[in-house]
Amino acid sequence: MSVDNEELIKDTFGRGFDAALGLELTDVTADLVAGTVDMSAKHHQPFGIVHGGVYCALAEGTASIGGFTWLQASGIGGTAVGVNNNTDFLRSISTGTVAVEATPVHRGRRQQLWRVSMTDADGRLVATSQVRLQNIALPEGVEPPVPAAGA
């Protein structure tokens, strides 16, 4: 990851709800968004396992970051917001580090489709998602950060 992308990750992404979840981004490019989350009791549903909504939120967050980054790199501009999130829960866990990777399936002028995989420390798939994004204009007065060259 280039220094410019490290600054972009630190200054722009991984804030708000993503930060509340504990998402630590490790790579952000137009073709891949990767990160990790250390799961703990704060992520649990009442029966002591990670709540499915955590996986849904991680999928939408990483896919949206990837969608935005691609829109900037492609010259289309704007941002991307989730319009559909289909997440399957494959293995329950209570604690441990989960790795998240989002990659594009389709990218167009109006919509994008991203696939997100979430794996445990042993590389086992715990959840998988498909997130459809709508490409929209940035809200008035919001300037996009500039991804590093080649991002």
C-alpha cells in the first residue's frame, strides 16, 4: 500500500460506524478493499456469537469504499451507496480476528456489484455477501479525497 493510500485510509475511511465495529482497513484500491476486525462481546447477539448484522455492515462498508474508490479512479466521480445487501452466515464465532475482502463483480455508470468474503483466523469462510451499489453524485459541498495513483 502506498503512503498516499495509508493517508487516505486514515483520514477518510474507517470512521463512523466502521470505526464503531472496529474495522481496520489494510488495503484500499479500485479493485480490492481489505481489512480486519477483532470480534469480541461487543459484536455479540444475546446468545454469545457474532451478530449477523455485523457481517452485513462490514460487507456494505467495504463494498462502498471500493465502489467510491473505483468511481474516483475511473473519472466517473461521485460516490456509491448500498441498495441491496445479501449476506449468508456460514460459521458462527464468538471471538477472534475476521479478515474482510471486497472485490468487484460488475462496475457500470449507474450501479456496481461487489462480492465480500469474511474469514476467520484459520482461513475458514464465516460469511459471504453480495452488495449492489448505486452510483450517485456527492452531496453538495463535499469534495472527494483523491486516491493515490494506481489505486
